[in-house]
Amino acid sequence: MLIKLAWKSTLNRKASVALTLVTIAISVMLLLSVERVRQDAKSSFANTISGTDLIVGARTGDIQLLLSSVFRIGHANNAVQWQSYEYIKAQRGVAWSIPISLGDSHKGFAVLGTDASYFSHYKYAKKQHLTFAAGRPFHNGQEVVLGAMVAKKLGYQLGQKIVISHGMGNTSFHHHDDNPLVISGILAATGTPVDKTLHVPLSAIESMHSSSHTKPSRMVARKQDATHHEHEHEHEHEHEHEHEHEHEHEHEHEHEHEHEHEHEHEHEHEHDNKNNSDLLHNLDSKPGDLIGSTTQITAFLLGFESPLYTLQVRRNINQYKGEPLLAIMPGVTLRELWEMLDIVEKILLLITLAVVLISLLGMLTSLLATLNQRRRELAILRSVGARPWHIFTLLISEAIFITVLGCAFGVALFYALLIAAQSGPTKSIWRSPQYLSALNL
């Protein structure tokens, strides 16, 4: 009887109940959203790299080495000699190694030099291997593999040629025009900095930075081409001047010129198609040297046959006499990094508590306003014999019903928002740790 009375009383106050439901639903959605962001921000660090036992680079800070080699944030102070890398990867217990060379970019995206072991051993999240959305790994020093976001944002496809620029950042004053690279593959999305990286062989990095390619020679060639073009233009102008007085053949000349112009357009179209087919044919190129004459790298990753080798090799690397090196354990350094960003987690937790408090205050305000409006209704119930506990049960039943219904709407709204975010262009925002750059770390 009381439940039926509570239901009819709720329907009698549709406007106020609807506003209360909306307030509760929005509060629950905000609460779940903030908590989801807080949890995913913490787990995103661990998902960036997985299955790697050590990261080795020139001696610097632990966090700085992690940010530069994994998150592509900042720059390494010094390089690692190739001889040191060869010596360390030959130590007992080392199962695999991945060399990393940074320092170049392409339209604001980082360029990473490595070898074929990168695609075989690099893992992210819960030891997930990199997969290709299209194409294959590079086979020689003239090919490049793009991250998912690079290909999507710049609109690149397999077979296209791109030019790498020297230095990190969106602006570069030196482009490696003499060494264009053909896109051989596009990686599947990972939600990590891999999506914003271009991967090239170490031999390509060495070739682009070699002294044999000089910019003045290119400038001379361009000036010669410009001079040749000016001579051709003057010759054409003299030819037109000679035919200026031949009015009777003007119509035929224009007709022939239009015909030749259309023929040139058709020839250019056929030439473009031929170039595209030639670029796609380059994807069938034979494997070549991926290392070249590399003398130094930025850092390298190590994986061991057994975890027992990790601490021993790390100690040996930190005491290596050939050059000052630093070996860090990614999991430990990631936790240290998150401890530095503990203020972020505390702020998100404070926002969560504020949302809960606002929701409770909104519910209390709604109930008090309802009681003032229902004094006459409660008086009538008392006059017909309803006891105080009947009225208390009635009010509690209505409050529980409105709260449960509002929470259900809030949860449904949260999951609808989550599905929309995951299927849209912001699907990787939950896991992307790129807000580190905004903190100037």
C-alpha cells in the first residue's frame, strides 16, 4: 500500500522529480568519469612499455632517460657508442636488444631509428606485440614505418615518399631532401607514443647525417635548372613574336596548341599512375642493410632470459668503464614518475569528493523543498490515521526510488559517453600520457 502511494505521489510531482533525477544522473556520471580518468591516468604509464627489463642510455637522471627514450619527451644529453651496445648485448643472459636513435622529426612527429628487432620484441600494455594495420616492416634503408596517428593525421598511404627533418619539434630549417623514404608499413593503434612515431632503420639515420650529402650542391643544381628554364622561356617568347603577323594561321595554331595541351595532361596523368605503381612496386624490394656504419645511438632496450640476470647486468652497466652509462628498470622508474605526479591524482580525487558532496547537497535541498510543498498532503495522511512511521516510510521509499533511478540513468549516461569516446577520434585519450609534456617534465 505504501509503495503504491509513494509511486502516485512521485507521479504527482513530475517536474521536481525530473529535475532531481537529472541532477543525480549528472552527478553520478561526473563521479564515474573522474574516477575513470584517475585510474586510467595511473595505468597509462605501465601500459606504455611492457616486457622490457632494462633501458640503457648515457648517464643522466632515471626519469629523464625514461621520458626521452619511451615517451619521446625531452632530449638525451649524450649518446651511447655502438661498441658499448655490441659489448653489452653479448653478455650472458641477454635474450634480445633493441637499439634506439632519436633526434630527427617529421612535421612535429618524432623519428626513431632502430632495426628489425623493434617489431619483434617491443611490447606494450600487457605484453602485447606491435601489429601492422597495413604493409610490413622496413627491409632496407630507404623505407619507413609510420605510427597509426601519424598516418591518420597526415593522410599518408603505403608507397608514398616522405622527407625527414633534422631536430625535434614542429619547425626545422634543415630537411634531408636527398634521402626520401618510402612508406612500407603502418602500425595498428596502441594508445602509446608509438602511434606518434616514425620508425626508420639505423642505416637511414646514418645516411641522412653523412657528410656526402651537402646542401650547396643542391642549391647549385636548382640555380642551373632555373637558368635553363629562363632560356627556354625567352626562346618561346621569340618564337611567338615571329608568328605575330601570321594572322591567317592563328586559329589552326591555337587548335593544335590545345590539342597538344590535352595530350600533355593525359601524358601527365599516365605518368602519375606509373609513379604510383612504381612506389607500390618498391614495397617488394629485397632486404638490405639496416645498421650501416652506425657509430652511436641514443639508448637501447634489453630483455633477459631470466629475471635473475636483471640486477646483475644492471650493476655491471652502471659500473661500465668504457663510458658513463645508466641502466634503469622501467617498472620502477614509472612508479617513481607517478609519485612525482601524485598531485595530479590528489586533485582528481578532490574533484571526485566535491562531486559527491554537491550531489548530496542537491538531494537534501530537493527533499527539503518537497517537504515544504507537501505539508497539506502529510496533514491529510495524519488525519486519516497514518502514523509517524508510515509517513517516514513513505518519504524514505520515495527518496530511495528517486536515488536508484537517478543512479541508473547516470551509469547509463556514463557508458554511453564512454562508448562514444572510444569510437570517436578521442578513443585513445584515456590511455595517452601526452599530458606529461604540458607539465614540462
